[in-house]
Amino acid sequence: MAGTEKVNLRGAAATLLMSLYMRRLDARSRRPVLGDPHAEEVYDRIEHDVHGLWQVAGDAATVAARAAVLDGWTREFLGTESHGQVLHLGCGLDSRPLRLAVPPTVRWLDVDQPEVIDVRRRLYTFPEHVVQVPGSVTGETWWEEVAPDRPTLVVAEGLFMYLRPATVHAVVDRVVDGTRRAELAFDAVSPWTVTMSRWTPTFRALGTGFRWAWNPADFAHRHSTLRELDDVAIIDELTIRHPRVWLRPLLSAAGHLPTLQDAMRLHRFTTR
């Protein structure tokens, strides 16, 4: 990787810079939670006009812990499904397929908006079995690349909360109906988190915010064929992963508050 690339994104697509910035902060810390080996080099190659990224620096450990959990679930899938398929939805500038050293027998699809995939192709060099697919996850065209007969893992990190509720459920239905066997791994936020996002200065500057809040009863009703494998509160992960060790007991105490337990949770479901 060499040279610099101009990135000029707005709305939800621009939040990929926030996530990359926080992974970079984590990678540079004394005790990285994720330790993304590509984050700093990729971030330093980007020319962008998004100001105020420093305002989200306090969430670096949260974003890193979220990615670490999803990486772990993906490793489990790759370990048991050597000829499986991973749909990395809303991939942004995440280096996940490189971090996990995806074996060549696995079909991996990175899916995001065309302008994002264009930047992604210029910043990363991926092996042939890691395919870059331009297209909105809410559209139809990217699904033509999916192999329906392969066991499939869907990874949607920092995505569903930006979509309208009906769109989230439509994506889940498409995966369930269009694959022989599937797992879904994603993060979701509480209703109060959605409300607060509307007042976040960085989101307001980007012209975006959260739209979908997690409702376990509604999700179970709409997707009755799915069985939940994991339900993890991100604050519980921070009590064991946070790089500032002295902060972990405080996070553990705060984690007893229902509002913080539900602020962001990670879910894994299966159709089996």
C-alpha cells in the first residue's frame, strides 16, 4: 500500500472513517483490545474532510471490543465450515478478511456501497477468494454473487442500526430464505441509544444517525425460525477487555444498570 487516497463520503457511509479512526487508536494503545495491524497504515493514507473525529475517541475501546467479539465468532465459523461463505455486509474499510487470514476454500464477499468499495479496492490488496461486491445491502444486485448452497455466515457490524426497521428485517429474511444454512452475527442498540444519536455532534455533522433499535420480542416474532446462540452486552466485554485496567471495576459496577446493559449488544443467531 502506498500513496494517499481522497475520501469524500457523507451520511452513514462516512461513519466508516469513525470506525477506522477508533481501530487506529486502539492499535496504537499500550494494551490493544483488537490490535488491527492494518488500521494505522490505511488511516494514514486517507485524505478526508470529516472534522471532529477526536470527539469519538472515547468509544475506541467499545468499537475494538465489538470487532473482537465478531472476529471470534467468525473464526469459529471458519474453523467448522472450511468450505463456507461469509457475507461481510457494510464492510466499510474493515480489514477483517486479512486479520482472520481467510482460507482459500472459503468464499468471502465484502459488500458495501459502490463509492466505499471503490476506496476499499484502492487501499487494500485482497486475495482472489475475497470478493469486493459494490451495492447497497438494501438492494438486489449484490445477492446475485451469493452461493445459496454454501453454509453462510452474515457479519453486519455497525450496520443495522443505521437502517430502517423494515429494511433490517428484509435483509434477515433474504438470508434465511436464500441460503441452505446460515448464521447471523450483528450488533444492535437500545431505543434510548437511537434517540441519543440524533444529538451526537459528529452524527449531526455527517447528516446521519441511528434508526433501528433492538426489540427482542419483535425480532423473535418476525424471525421465528432463528435460534439465538449468543447475546453479549458490550459493557460486559469492556469489563474484561478495556485497556485501562483501573476502569474495569467501574465499568463492572455500571454494567448492573439496565440502560447500560442494553445500550449495545452483540447477537448471534442460526437457522439450524
